[in-house]
Amino acid sequence: MFMTLTLVTSAAIMTPQPGAVAVYKDWYAACDNGAACEAGSMSDGTDTALRVVRLPGRDGMLRISMSGQSSVAQEVALLIDGKEAARGIMGTDTVFSISGAQSLPIARKLVRGYTATIINIGADAAGDDVVARISLKGSAAAMRHMDSKQQRAGTRHALSAIGRRPQKDLAPVLPVITQQPAAEIKKLPRKKQLAMLAGAAGCSEEREQGFTTDQVFPLTHQDGKDVAVALIGCGSGAYNFMSKAFVGVRDKGGGREDWSFRPAPFDFNPGGGFAEDGAPILVNAFFNEQDGILGNYAKGRGLGDCGSSQSYVWDGTMFRLIEATNMPACRGVWQWPTVWRAHVKREFRQLARIY
């Protein structure tokens, strides 16, 4: 059932090195490989959060946003240590953003402050009508982390570590992944064939206890072969479902019985690691047929406010990492920071039937 797969060679492959997420008291900070950075508040008792995002370079965008769980639009004000710093509408998307010239002085107030308060100042406000109180403990260190990673520390453009030295125009180059063009492939393996693959992959015991969903998707035509990806259900937990990933090949236009499979190769360890047989294990795996993205989404707990995710595309030799997020602390951060990015080069002409 398994065979060696000869595929198109690609440019030199570098192992991705996603950035780390640092935690400073009630704030976190993270930067990706393109030096795009963010810092944000964490909380054990409120769904409302502050988030500061900054891009690298002399004119890199700086945006401060407030997000919450309310489904009703509110006119709100941001107070820092009791003094109003900004006001606006927290819309039905529960986000109010500040950017442009006013974002830098407000970010610096967050660095120097102790507490941020978001209050409802709309017509329906009653009394002080506090939406949320957010601790600023750790905000200075978190934004100093951003300054350091973007080489702004000690310059006039820093958020926390302000100085007088000239700023460097940092602009890291992101890796470019050439994705194999998608193809319409008929006669994919039947469910019973995938179940046999699950047995050969050592998943029988895990499947008796829970998750048994198997999926197979077309990937591409390559070297006279049809290529597909199979996600084989191989166990579950309280809120995570494990799948082993395999790449299948057959002669182009062959029958359902002609597929042979081997463990799918990855350039970066997916969420569940690798089994003893070498098969990668994805958590809550999904495949988007529109853009050919294979995803892994591992929650640290059922609430979904911590965990990690990875997204991959097939480059002809392996699944290559194009985005990774991570949040190690389970403290109310619903939008996990991005710690790795890559550009994807696609052959749109060959994807006309799919896009």
C-alpha cells in the first residue's frame, strides 16, 4: 500500500523557524519572520482585550484595537488611568481600531499606564457604564519586545524604549512557496479503502474509542501521476480530533483501486507531531479545496483561547508551511498571534476551474 514517491524538485528548502510568544505579566508579545509584531492584553475575567500591531520599517503601520464579545454596536471611550485617550464605535464586529497619527501617542500612554478602561458613552449609557477594565501590567515590557525585534529600541520611533539614535529601515524578505496547480481528479479512493489505510496505519484501537472520519482530496497532476491527500481519523480528545496525513499517487486517470499511499512529508512539524510509523498527526485537520490549504488547529483547552495552528500548501515535494499562529497562555486571547508567514505563488491560469 505504501510506495516511494518521485516528485518535482523545488528550490532549496529551509526549515521554518516560527517566532516565540513572550508573556509579560498580563500582556504577551510576538513577532513573525517578517518582523510584523503585536502585543496584547490577557485576562482571566473579561472577554474584552487590547491589541497593538505594528509592521516593520520607517513607515510601518501601527494599529491599536479593542475587541469584545458584544453583538451590539456601542459608542465607547478608551480611558488610560482615568483620562480619555480615544473614542469611537465598537461595531457589530466587536472591534474598535485606532491607527494613523494618534496611534503612537496612545500606544505610549498604554506603556506608561496602570489600567485601561473601556466605557460605554452612547445614548444608552447609564452611570459610568464600564465595558471592561484591562490591566496594563507588562505592557511596557511587551512593547519593548516589539521595539527590539523591529530594531526601533533607542530611537524616536520606539513605543517603549525611546531614545535618540537613528532608526534602521528593517524589511525582512519572506520565503516564497510555489504551490503546485490544483487538478480535478475523479475516482478517488472509497471510504472502505480509507478504512483499510487506517488499519494499516495502526489507528484501529483509537477509532474504536471515537473519531473515525476519513477524508480524501485531490492535490495535483504531477509527473504523469494523480496526487491526492488523505486525512485518516486516528483518535480524539475532549475537544481535539487527530488525523494521520498521507499522500496518495496513481497513474494519471487510473481507477479507484490503483492508489498507493505513504506518510505525507512536511517541512515543519504539524500540531500532533509524528507517529512511530513516520505519519504526521494533524489536530482538527481541514483541507480547503478552493485554495489548496491544508490546516491544523490544536486547541489548548475547549474555550479556544490558547493553542496553535499551521497552514500548508503542496509544493510538489512536501507540504510547506505558509502561516503559523501560537498562544501558549490560556488567558482570554481569542486571536492567536501570527509567528510565521510565507508568500504563496500560484499558477492561477491552471486553477481557472477552482478559483
